[in-house]
Amino acid sequence: HNFLQETALGTGMGVRLVFQSLVIRLDLGIALHAPYDTGKSSYYNIPDFWKDGVRLNFAIGYPF
């Protein structure tokens, strides 16, 4: 194995609404490479794109 095969890789985009004491965040993340055996041999080794490779995250918190 080498460094690239042992490193998870993903991408995404998001929207943030920043108020004086509150942040509302909506992010879409897309997995590109899992650093473990998924049964696929190429570098893009996510088994099922919609089930395993896409995540929508919603968060409310304090600005930092």
C-alpha cells in the first residue's frame, strides 16, 4: 500500500448563514475514496454512490 491508497478522499459544498450569535449550516459531502477494502479495485472505490457516497449534513451552532 502507499500513502494515497491509505488516505480517504472526498469533496463537497455547503451553505452557511451566519448571524451574530448563531450559524446555520447545510453541507453536501461526496466520498471519492475509502481507505479500506470495499470490493472495488479502482481508486474510486465507493460501492454505491447514493447509499455510501453522498451525505447531507445540517447543523446549528455557535460561530467560532
